[in-house]
Amino acid sequence: MSRFILILFIACSFTGFSQLTDKVEAKNFWTDNIRNIVEYNKEDVLAQIHFPLKVGDKKLTKDQFRVVMDKHFNPELRRELSTKDIESIDAWKMGDDLTQTYMIVCRKGLDAQYEAAVLCFLQYNGKWMLNQIDYHKKENEED
């Protein structure tokens, strides 16, 4: 069932961006957020995260995340992000207040047991900030 939800999410992501967001805003978001992750200046990346950061089922403070950020923004994930562009943004309006959320799906998860990482960004005081990282585990091939 989890695989079905992930496939549905990815399929929807191809249409979500063009319908829900502005290309200039998306380019600014990409420059201000994703480029920092790809280039991986840790202080710049930390400055664009809204803490506590939800990572899976945990909420991490800035100090807690600083200790583990190398594994979450591993070289494989950063390399994959470097091949993407604004068309990779999945824009959603979530909840009753229609808050816009930008999501980026990467095929490189935390480690071999994960098939994807989803980076979720929300606006805080007009600035896009990472507020959640979700990982999707690989399904057992026998299921």
C-alpha cells in the first residue's frame, strides 16, 4: 500500500507545479534553498530550516540536526538534486488555510532501505524554509 501512495504522490507531482505556483517564485525558491543544499554550505542550509525540523516521526532542534545533517544531505541526494530544476517542485495547497507547500522528491533516501526522500518547504514570514523530511521505505519484494 505504501508503494501505491508513493507512486500516486510522484504521479501527481508532475502536474502540481504548473497549476499551483508562479515560475519566478519557483526560481527564487530554487536559488535560495535547493542550491544551498547542493553546494552544502552547512550554515546556509541550517539558516533555511525551520526548527524544530520534523524528520520522519521525530522533531529535531538545530543542535540535534547539525549532528546528523551529513547523513540526511548525503552526497548521493545532493548529486540528484543537482540534476533537477524548478520543474521538479511539487506545489500543494494544504489544509483549510490553503497554505502552499513545496515538495521535492529524491530517489536517494537516507540509506539503502529507503527508496525516496521528500523535502517539504513552507513559507515563514515570506521566506521558504525546510520544515520536514520524510523517508519512504522500500517495500518487501515478496509483498
